[in-house]
Amino acid sequence: MSGEAKAVPVNIMGREYRVSCTEDEKPQLLEAVALVNQKMLELKDRSKTVGLERIAVMAALNIAHEYLTTRVGGGFDIADFRRRISGMEATIDQAVADQDELF
């Protein structure tokens, strides 16, 4: 059953954690784990920060900053992107309709 939550073992910086999620959520969980692990390893490699807790907090702040930057203001404008996709879909629909009339 995909709706039942199970404990999934994940590894971040050599430490194992168990995170509860459904089977449907598992791919996104593993992707998130990979991102967090990558950010933490990058911070560890390029700074003198030694403590796991400090590295985790700095990684969380970096990830939150990236998220907020793409969500609002100085980054990616999702509303504009959606409008552009809708415009492209309308153009494609019209082109396909025009082709159907040829046959």
C-alpha cells in the first residue's frame, strides 16, 4: 500500500537516519537527502566548520536562501514562466488544429 508510512534509512555525512515516508514520497525524500548531503559536504570541504550541527544549520540556511531566491524577487518568476508556457501551448494547439484541416 503506497499510502502507508514506513521508516526509510538514509545516510547524511556518514550518519544513518530513519525518516518516515510513504512509498510515493520516497523518491523525493532520497532526492532531498542527496541535496542536503551534497550541501553539507561542500560546506565541510570549503570551510573550517567542524561540528556536524553547525554544518547542518549552514546547509539549511543555504538551501532556504536558494529556495527563496528562486521563489520570489531576484530569481525565477514562476508566474511569468506559467504564462509563457500557456502561450506556447495555445500556439501549439493552433498549429496542430491547422494541420488537421490539411488532411
